[in-house]
Amino acid sequence: MPKLTNQEIAGIFARVADMLEIKGESIHRVLAYRRASETIAELPRDLSAVCEENKLTDLPHIGQTLAEKIEELLTTGELTFYKRLAAEVPPGVVDMLAISGMGPKRAALFWKELGLTGVGELEKAAQEGRLRTLPGMGAKSEAKILEGIQALARRTDRLPLDRALPAAMQILERLMMLPETLQGDVAGSLRRRRDTIGDIDILVTSQMPAPIMEAFNNLPEVARLLVSGDTKSSVELHTGQQVDLRILPPERYGTLLSYFTGSKEHNVRLRELALKKGLSLSENAFTVVETAEEILCATEEAVYNRLGLPWIPPELRENRGEIEAAQEGSLPDLIEMGDIRGDLQMHTTWSDGKASVIDMAQAALTLGREYILITDHSYGLGIVQGLKPDDIARQRAEIDGANEKLHGQIIILQGIEVEIKADGSLDFDDDILAQFDIVLASMHTGLQQPREQVTARLIQAIRHPRVSIIGHPRGRLIPDREPAALDMDVVLSEAAHHDVAMEINANPRRLDLNDHYARRAVELGVKLAISTDAHSPEQLSMMHYGVSTARRGWIEAKHVINTWPRDKLLTWAKEREI
Ligand code: DGT
Ligand code: CA
Ligand code: CA
Ligand code: ZN
């Protein structure tokens, strides 16, 4: 019997937690299983090895009872407790919890009142209008469940960038430390910095691949080998991620890196160009079609130059016009981290942030920022402790004090993330908004409004004379929340007309605007802001995710207001106000 993997055991505990919750058991019991499941899912080593060392209870959230259940699973492949629960709560009812907005109480309600035991049955019942008659339900919540089911069908198991990138870098670093390794890079969608990642691709060069393969296949993070050969290997990590490794000698690195960076669509175009020159292109080399003679490329520059092109930055390699631009010599001069001078969205203990104004400023200073805009939430947003009108002067005094202490090394500006209410009006009146240096406006609730309504709502905020920036305009969250159904061409045209900047929120779970809409924004003449939305000092370093997204959107420094010197920024914000 093959031993259960960490992911399988984590999955069983997560389902136990769900079943207990549907049964209405105490929240402590539910949480015990849920936390244990998270511990196991994120554990970078083999759970059975920990078990053999008798160290299960050293793991966070694993006590004696849970350790015994893990042992039972590892030795028998089954869990009596799970089987007993599964006999009571149908598995299809547990599956309903994957629908966004569905809690255990509702799942239990649909099961007990209507006898529904699966997502399919639930969908049918919603379409027939049978859910709205239940207590606490209505036509609106019924429609929401239908939308949730459709979103579920679209959902993939691609990883958010911030889960894949650190894992990949850690593995690459280990391989780079081996004496046989000469060069190495993360390739694939990660190198192109897509917002979600299918699998991790790692490339290294060496004259002696065998010891590197051996080391890779035996990394403690590796759960099992999927494919293994002399120069390529695919493994699955304990965290469930797949990693592909390729090794070639350094004189072939250019073609290797180019091929495995992709995208597939970009590669197809490169191969067409090669064929026109009588060459075939693979990960190993160019080959002259007539003579079968190989032409090796040690660098990507050499690959592109052979095709008559300048090197193309990885973020552009999606066959969205970059080949034509390269041929015409009109590739964009993409924004870089070094262009960023300020950060225009962050939260402090004045709302839901974890750190004080000065702590945020000091952290931003070490990252090289010249100025920051503190943008705590306005108080109307029910879910957080927000800034009230009579807090503003006190916060200003604190900011002035911090600025004095910092002696101009970094300048702290006072802003606000004012809530755009469901009707499009703002949480604060005009005279209150006038007290801030720069006003950022965002929507956090009611994002499921119909297209016309939510578009009109955002446009009303864009037209407001005090609003300079719209925060995370579409409101998506990766992987859980679909963006608002905004008519983005209308929104962006309006932003261009009123000279309101649109944010690229650098939080890797938002990346909103995404690459596509950032590019469209700039085409329509809209300015952008790239901001971290940090809720702690550590999160200020997420800026690079936003910059990569901007690069994928063909954005140059001149399009982004926080690359400007502070005076220019403040003048712009003032002049915009009517
Ligand atoms: P992912 O993993 O789904 O996020 O996306 P990628 O782009 O990392 O795709 P992946 O891991 O399947 O392959 C890595 C790169 O290798 C891909 O971007 C281009 C290249 N590649 C893979 N399969 C093919 C293929 O069938 N044809 C061509 N031209 N290139 C391929
Ligand atoms: Ca990949
Ligand atoms: Ca791959
Ligand atoms: Zn926000």
C-alpha cells in the first residue's frame, strides 16, 4: 500500500473540519483540525519521517490526539473517525463549501431542508428558484450561489505568484550551492511573472549533471519523483507543487533559457522566424536545416540576435505584439524597481495595519523610498477600525512628529483610502477630504453589483474632484474572488478624462489592475500608481510584484506617478482638484 502523502492527509483533516462544522460541533474542535491541516499542507518535509522520529507533537497545532490520528493514517491508510463522519455527512455536502460565499450553516440548511447532497443538485435547485424560500435566503442570495457555482467551474489549481516564487528561489539557491552548478535561473511563467503559476521550471548549466540531478531528486521538499532522466527531472513537492528541472552545458544555455521561459505562443513565433532563415530552433541549439550543422547559443541575446531581434524582456514574451515591436525597434523602455520613488497605499494602526506611522516610514526608508502616503481606511467600512473625522488632526500631528524625527530622509504624506459606498458616494464629505494631501478611493463591498450599477458607481468616484487615485479598481482576490463586472473601457476612458490615476495593487493576491488592463489604461492615456497596500512593514517589500505586473503591461516609468519626485506628485494632485 503506498503511503499517504502530506497533501492527502491534510485533505482528510480539512474535510473532517468541514464535516464537524456542518454538523454544528464546537468551533474549537473544528479549528483544531483546520489548523492541523494547514500545518501539514505547508510542511516542507515528509510527514511520515517526522512520525518515525516521534516528533509529530513538536509540529504547530498537533497534539497527542491528532498525532495518533496521523499515525493511524500512515500505518493503515484510513481513519476510523473520518469514515464514521462520512457516513453521517454526505461528501457532496462538504463539496458545497468550495462555493464562494457558502458557509457550513447554509450547506447544512440545503441538505436538511431540501435534501440536496451535491453541487449539481444545488445548482438545479437554485435555477428552479427553490433556495429563495428557505429561512435567511432570498432571490439575491440565490443568484449569488449560482454565480459562485459558475466561478467554481472556472477555478484552476494554479498557484498565486507569492506561493510559487519563494519555493522556487529556495530550490534554485540549493542547486546553486553545489560545486557542479555553473549557472541557474527560474524559467517558465514564473520568469515571465504571470499572476498565477502552473508548475515551477528551474534551469541550470553544468558539465556534470548527475550529482545535481541526484541532489534535486533527494531534496527534503520532494514528495515523489514523476519523471527522471540524465538531464531532466520532474518532482512533486510535499506542498503539492510540481517542479521541472533541466540541465544542459553552459554553451547551450541561451536556447535552453529561451525555450523554457516561453511562453509557448512566443516560442512558436521565434521558431517561425528561425525557419525563414533556414534554421530550426530547439532547447538545445539552432540547427541549419540543409546541413544539420548545430549553432550553439550561450546567451539569450545570441538567440534573439541570430533571429535579427534585440533581446526581449521575459515579461513581454506572450505574443502580444512584442515580436513586431522588436523588429521595428519600438520595444517599450519598461519600468524597473529603481524607478520607484514612493509608495502610495499603506495602512497603520490608525486602521487595520499592524505598525505605527514611524515604523512604516522607517521600513520604507530602508527600501529606498523617498516618500510614502499613509492611507488608512475611512471609518465607514464596517469590517475594520477606520479613521474618523476627529482622528485626522491627531494623525497629522503624529505624521508631523515622525517627519521631524526622520530629518527629511523620507517624507510621510497624509492620505486616506476613502470608501466608495454602494451608491457611488464617498464616506467623507468634501471639507474633510480637503485635509488630506492625496485621496485614494476604493470599493471593498458590494463588488457583486450588476455591471451597469458597479460601473456607474466607480465613475461617480472618478468624477469626484478630490479623488486622485482609485485603489485596486476591480477588487479581485486570487484565487477566491472574481473581479467586479466593471465595463473597464468606460471606466478607463473616464479616468483619462478626469486625470485620475488607477492603481496597480502590488499585493500578489490582488495584482489589480492586472497586466492586460494596465496596458489598456496607458493606451487610453490613464496614469498609474503602483502601491503595496502594506498592512505591516514586511509587506512594503511586495512592490516588485506590482512592478512586474506593470512590465507585463508594457508600462514605462513615465506612466507611473510614484516614479515622480514628490513636488511633481503633489502639484499634480492639487491641480487636479477643481
Ligand atoms: P505554467 O507552468 O502553466 O504556469 O506555464 P509555463 O509557461 O511555465 O508552461 P510550462 O511549464 O508548461 O512550460 C515551460 C515553457 O516551456 C513554456 O512557457 C514554453 C515551453 N514549452 C513547453 N511545452 C511547449 C510546447 O509544446 N511547445 C513550445 N513551443 N514550447 C513549449
Ligand atoms: Ca511552468
Ligand atoms: Ca513545466
Ligand atoms: Zn483597500
